[in-house]
Amino acid sequence: MTDIVVTGAGGEYMEAVVVVEWLAKVGDNLKAGDIVVVVETAKAATEIEAPASGVLSEIRADVGTEIEIGGLLGIIGDADAKRAAVPAAASVAAIDAPPPVASAPVILTPVKVEAVSDRIVASPLARRIAALNGIDLATVLATSPSGRIKVRDIEMTLKAAKPVAAPAVASRIVAEKAEGDASGQLYMQRRAGDGMPIVFLHGFGSDSLSWRPVLTALRSRNTTVSIDLPSHGRSPFMPIADVRALGAAVSAALEGEGLDQIHLVGHSLGGATALAIAEAGRIEIRSLTLISPAGLGAEIDGSFIDGFSRATRKESLEPWLRRLVADESLINPAFVSATMQSRENADLRDAQAELADRLFPDGTQAADFRQAFARLGMPQKIIWGIQDSIIPWKHALAGTGKAGLHLLPAIGHMPQFEAAGAVAAAIDELVRATA
């Protein structure tokens, strides 16, 4: 017999997963490498493959179960095994009974599971957006032939119904994709705390969920606010002319939420956006942390920007994702699938390609904040991976003598992913020093 377990396939950001869909049922013949179950991670969906060939003899974690890394999902028996298969319903009932110690899953939050025939099938991102907007999935009409509810179905439901207030854990400023509207109507994810808010701005092609590893590692008790930049994640598509316009849109969103004094953290394009916000002076920045920021030099890997923007399949996306990190083993099939799913909207990809053409014409950084950066007076830190192949780490030398410089060996363009603990510690230190 072979166990199907939750591995750390998604990298550091995975702590626990929720089972969202089984693609095989008890008794099915499996081949090694077949996708058996889909789980939801902090980022998106992750597909778990069969580690060996055989028959799916047991399902130990049914849909709705939250399970830690290393927990048991199911068991694959030998193809010629004569023992009776255990039905899925029986395995769900067994959650409340003392299971065998050797194969017991680590259950964090048992959830009542619906019968498979009545279960609503939806993508993890669709479920998340529906929950944030108070939408009952039972009221959503699936437009795909498979009956699986996707993001587009949630968006159609939102347009047809009066918006419902989202839970306190997240605030959504509902936005229309109106031409010429750059008023800062952006999606924000909040984590309540006691101190001055720490605002996080992600890089090009990413979204607010990418900060999960750092938010988990932070020791500061401050409120945190992670923003989806225009034309990213769940924010609207906006015609942004340049990075300063991007900063103006974010500033407007922050002002709309009453966030006029903040600690500011930005990665890559988010770093350049943070510099634009600080330069404009509409928001009081108590501390500024820049992670592999754009805006401090002309060079950038233009082929990455172009290739990443145009990728429509996992096969074309994977080579570009590998350029983001020093440890390429982090870019495994599960990570690629999760990233591709977050970019499945063709309109989103088109909007980002248009944005990239404006911000990085001919593979060059159009925005230059070196002089503005030299004038800034708030406490500053720059964090950079020495093996960054997207933006040269030597751009960090444009920092003033006021900026603390953290150069991380064997780290690429995404220190917040490859070295989340070190990044969180640097942010914590700066926030405490300016309290």
C-alpha cells in the first residue's frame, strides 16, 4: 500500500491545505503521476498526484477537511489486492472515531461534508471571492460544461446583484472597469492588529496573496493591509500611464480607507509604486521597506516581462517562473498550476501586457526614482537577493546612506518567497524602531 500525503509541494507558503475536490473515487485504477485530488493552499489550487500505480482503496480526508502538511489524504492499494475498498462516506464518519495511529490524518478543523451528488463544485479562487462578497454558491449558475463554478460566474453574479458587505477580515472597494477611471478603487486584504498599519504592495503579475509567507512570519502585532495593484488579482483593470499614476491610484485607495499614516513595503513593481507614493507625499510613510524594487535603474529582464505576460499554458509559463528564484526546485508542477490558474482570465493577461508595455517599454524601466529616493527622510531598508536575474541587485547601491541594505545570498528576485523569515524579521526590526 502507498499513502497519498500532503507534501510541501507549494514551497514555504504551504502550512495547511483544504481538500476541495477528489478527481478519483474509491476503486478507481490509478497510474503513478495521475492527478488524484485538488487541495487549496494559501496561493491557489494545488494538484496532488498519485505517488504510485494501483487502486484507490481509501479516502481519508474528504472535501472540506483542513489538513496539515504531512497529513494522510488517502491510500493506494495494489491493483490485484483482494481486500474490500472502504467507501468515502465511511472514511468521513471515521473522523469522529479513534483512527489507527499509524495512518491518522492531522485534522485541524473537521467540516461537515455534503453528499458527493449534492456537492457544489467550484474553483478555490471562485469560492474565496464568493465568501468575501457573501455569495451563496448554491445561487450561482455555472457556465462551464462541467458544471464547475469559476471566477467568471461569480463576477456575473456580482454584476446582477446588489453587493453584500464582506466580512471584517477583508474590505473590498467595489470598482467598475470604466475607461479613464484611476480613482484608486482597489481590492484590499486586511489582518486586524493594534499598531500602525503595514501596507504591502506586490510585484508585476502577482497579487496580495503572495505576501502570505511574510504575514505568517511577522512578529509585529500591527494591522496589515495587502493590496491588489490595478489590473492585478481582484482589482479592476485601469488604464495606467506610468508608475506615478500607479502610485496615485494606490494613494487614493489608501485615503479612501482612512489610511493616511502607514509603514510601507513593496516588492519589485510594488517597490517602485511605494517610491512613487512616498515621493508624492499624500500619505505619511513612517518606514519604507523595498524588496528587489524597480525604479532604481534602467535594466530589467524584458524577455521575462514579455514571456510571463503572454504565457497562456503551464508549459509556456514554467520557464519564466524559474527565472524568479535561485532554488528552481520551488517551481514544481503544483506551483506552476496554481500560478496559471490565478492567470486564467485572458482579459487580466491582456491588461497586464498593456501595463507592462507602458511601464517597461522595450525592456527598459521607464521610471527613475533615484533622485526622489535620495530626498526621502523616513527610515528605509532595501532587501535584495544576490542571484536576482530580473533586476540587478546592484541597483540597491542607489540607496542613500539612510537605507539599511540586506543582501541575501543564494536568493533570487522573490526574497519574500524564498526567505520569508528573513524578510519578516527585517520588516519587524524597522517597524519596532519607528514605533
